[in-house]
Amino acid sequence: MSEAAGKVALVTGANKGIGFEIARGLAKAGAAVLVGARNAQAGEEAAAKLRDEGLDAQFLPIDVTDAASIEAAAGRIAADRGRLDILVNNAAVSLERDVPPSGADLAIMRETYEANVFGLVAVTQAMLPLLRRAPAGRIVNMSTGLASLALSSGRDAPFSFSRLLAYNTSKTAVNGITVQFANELLDTPIKVNAANPGLCATALSGGKGRPPGEGAAVAVGLALLGADGPTGGLYGENGQVPW
């Protein structure tokens, strides 16, 4: 039997890039995947592509910055599926380009946080009642090594070169949010972790990096953790990443 047979998974921002590859990976593992996207045409096309591969995929409209859209998505899952086994919070934006923190545009920072931080929390809160109905829910928040304070602090830190104030700190916030939800759910079967996919060739990275499918594998693994798996950590392909 497939690892995820009978499970229902929602991946936000799943119409392209890493999100699409996560959806594909979970569907290949046997899950019924809801392809979350705010653009109906892109979402339908992505779901259709997965179905053409013989996978169980359905488009689910969801805009993580729109409360009504999130509520409608949760209501539809409740009505159609009755529960949610896996939530992958993948939808995110990166809007700034080559601007040091001292010159950061606060409007761009607010827009970034609206999607990457507040949107993630809103979706998690809305889907949590459905995850509680599952035997062992899993929440995976997409993060990045750029969010690690340990890997970014100081001249010799590997990621100190990146000074994207809005994006990097929004993902640092995601790491903290991951810990808080994991702590709340310690006495439940639900596990909450953050995934560091590494630099992947997507629209967000400007096409730089390795194939998105390779980075997606980290999130897929966290989504399919067994009962003895960890919770409340940041993980990459080589194991746990320091905060």
C-alpha cells in the first residue's frame, strides 16, 4: 500500500514550482491532493497535468491573503472530504530586489508579511479543525536556510550575503510560528515542521538552483512522517537545520 493511501492533502501555491512538485510527490505517494492556487486557470491546468499522469488531484481555489477565500476553501474541504490529513503551507512571495535593509520599502515588507506570515497563520488556523479530524495530521511550512539566524549572522556565516529584509525575516517568522503551533499540538498526533528545500530553479529564485522536484522531496518527507517522527523543527535534505 502507498505511504499516503487514503490521505487528503492541501498544498497552497501548488500551481507551479516547488508547490507543484510537492503536490506531485504526495499524489505519487497515494494522497488525494488539493492543488491550492489563487489563479483559477493556473490551478486547473496544474491539477489537470497531475491527473494526466494518473494521479488524484483537484484544484482548490484559495488566496492566502483573503479571509473569505480561506474560509470558503476550508468549508469545501469539510463538505467534500470531511477532514484534512496534510497541510503544506507553500504559497509565498518575494518582492524585493537588491535593496539593503536600510533602503527597504515598508510597503513591500508589509505585502510580503501579509502573504508569507499572516496568510500562513490564517490558513493554518482555518484548516486545524480539519486536521484534528485526521488520525495523524501533518503541517509543513515552507521555509529557507536564509531564515536561519545561525546561518546568517556574522561575516563568515554562509548566508550573510543575502540581505532581503522582507523575505528573509518573513521566513524567520515562519520558523517561530512553526515552533508555536508545534508546542500547542504536542499532546496530539499532529506534527508541525518547517522545510528548507534549498535553492531551486523557480520563478521566485529567478530560475537559479536545482530542479524543484529535488527540493520538494524534503517537504514530502515531512508530510509523510510516521508517529515517531519529530515536530517543531526546521529540516533540509541533510537533516535538521539550526534556527
